[in-house]
Amino acid sequence: MVAAEPDRHDWRVVDAALDRLACSECGDRLSRGPVGCSACDLSHGFRYAAIETDRPGVPPGNEHAIRVNVSVVRRPQVTSENEILGRRLVLPHLLVGLLPTIEEAQRMSALIKRSPPAQKTRLIEQAIEETLGRRRDRSRPST
């Protein structure tokens, strides 16, 4: 019922429902099948028809950032390795309420694209830590 009416439910409920259904075409979890599986492609799009409500205590837009990151991570076969890496590394921080600015997100994206493969994870983790450090510094009262 939830998967048939995504616009009536929160996106997290829709995501959970899709995760519990098998695709009639490819047999994978619904919305997670291979590129070109029409049933999975359609169901994957339904994630964005669902209701999205910001959680209390997080910046406006944080819930959307979580939704997009979860959507990308759920279907890695349609996204570049670099994009998946960045989304996977930043998702835990989004879940606790971090919302990078556009500039911070662009910086991390550029770092992913230009970094040597062996150093990508370390450099992205470092960029995330620097972003968190700047935020902590800004939130401290000046003495």
C-alpha cells in the first residue's frame, strides 16, 4: 500500500517499504535493481514523490540532503564511484544534523574528482573533519 501511494507517506516510510518488496521484473529489492529495470527505475523515482519533513533541531534542508544521499547510496550502479564515496562518507554527518554549505559541498566534490584513487577516502574524511572543526569554532562564544 505504501509503495503504491508514496505521495501520502513520509519518504523514510516509502524507502523502508521499497526495501521490503521484491521487484517483479528483476527479483532484486524494489528500486534497487539494475539500470534499465523499468519497475526499479519507476520505484526509485517514487522516493521523490513522498513527503519530506525537516526534523526538529536540524538546519532546514538537512532532511532533503539525507534523502538524496540515501537515494544515491541505495542505487550505486547508476552513480560514479566518486559520487558514491562522497555520499557514503558524508551521510553519517548529515544524520546527526550537519548540513554543509554549498561552498563546502562543492569543495568536497572537487576534492573527490581531483584526488588520486588511493587517497580519496582519507582526503574526504579530512575535509569533513575540517568542516566540522570550523563549525565548532564558530559556535564557541568569543571571550
